[in-house]
Amino acid sequence: MRTKSFRSVVKNYKAVFFDAFGVLKNHKGLIPGIEKTFEYLERKGIHYYVLTNDSSRSPEELAKWYQTRGIHYITTDKILSSGMLAMEFFKTKVTNGNSVAYLGTSASAHYIESVGLNTIPVADVDLNNLEHIESFAFLDDEGFSWNDDLNKTINLLRKKNMTVVVANTDINYPVSRNDISVAIGGLADLVENIIGKSFIRFGKPDAQMFLLAYERALKDIQVKRNEILMVGDTLFTDIIGGNKFGLDTALVLSGNTLPDMAKIRIGSSGIIPTYVCDSAVIE
């Protein structure tokens, strides 16, 4: 498949929305050379933001990850995560004194706890005493027993009808150049199908994620949607989400979409990016 250089694409935009995993970083760390991209954007005065479905860590922790690896340009205010949307939802929907049960690490509960709400990991839930449990959140694919706690989650949601939020809609993530692992969105899909109920999802490709980022960009610059480029490695989240929101999109082949499969996946899905680039690295 014929690709364009990222430099030739990005120079035509006032702002860029980057996906994180597969675009800026991978299972080994930073995508080699990606720091040059941010140096270029800084020189050209092109604004940039990181849109991530990672709800396992706070924006401060996510920004620090880049900064400790030499990309000091990515500050907390540049991070827009699906966890931020989930936080706003719970802030208005959960009664004070009640708890949000969750599947994930203790760190992933940060977003809920930061608005003063009580949280409880599903492992600590007493299935015979559910009066104080008002909502449930799928936050991260680590921090629990996949056997015991997934089964407990299924039985909890069968026993009590409650609002269920999926704070990360990703169904998988790459753990090597060719292999993937199940993400929390995939686990949520499994539970949803088993119990026959519908959950509320936040994150790409949902329009709320792009609206959050667009409103953030407007605080820095007067920009129209057609002056923003969405850069991602996944057709079914980054690209279709950007397309629906009215943004131009660039599919990069450094993550979920492998170069030898890109043309087939675009053709079979009908999701057409504006551009295809080997990566987001600017040499």
C-alpha cells in the first residue's frame, strides 16, 4: 500500500490529535524517533493533544511517562483520556455515601475517587450485601483474578440492576509486533453478552471523546474541525471516530494495523482514512 510521509501531511493542519498506544508508544516504550515529531510541531506552532482510552492512570501519571522518557512537551494539560469522561459521569450519577464497584487496579480508580466518591474492587464486594453498591466500572485489565473476579462481576451484575460504565472501550492492545492481548473493553463485551445487558461506554470512537479534545483545543487556538488531524493506528476507534466527528484522519502502520494487512482491512471495513502513513515519526 502506498503511504505518505507524516511531515507532508501534518504541515497542513493547525492541531493534531494523537492516539497513544501504537502511535507514540508501543510494548517496548516510545516509538523510536517520535520525539522529533514534537520538536517539529513546536517549531511550526502546530498544537497537539493525546487522546487515549487508557483509564488505568491519571493524566498526571500519563504525562509523566512521556516526560521521564525525554518528551517534556507532553504535559498534563495535553492528555485527554476516557477516564476523564467516566469521572464526570459518576460525579453526577452516584449518590454520596454509595460506592462504585470496579474491575481494575487500585490506581485505575483514581478518576472516580478524585470526585469524592467511594470505590470498592470487585474482589472485596460481598454478594450478599449490595445495598451500598450503586454503579459498576470496567477500568483496567489488570489488578484482579481473571477467573474469580470476572465470575464475581457476572454474578454481581445479575443480582443487582445498576449502571455499568466501560471507561476504556479498547477490546485489545498489542503486546508485541505481531501479538495482541485482551483489553478491558473486550472483557466488558464478554460480560455484556453473558448477562444480556447494555453498558455505557466512554472513549474513542465515541463522539464525546472528540468533543472533549476539541473543546480543549479551542482554549488554545481558534480552529475548525477540518483544520485538525486525528492520528491513530486502529480503524475501528481512532479513524472511524475521527471521520464521524468531521476530522481528517491519518492511519499509521506502527501499531494495531500491520502494513501487509492495511489495504485489506480498509477495504473490508469501509473505514477510509484521509491518509495512510508508515508512522507518525518526522525524520
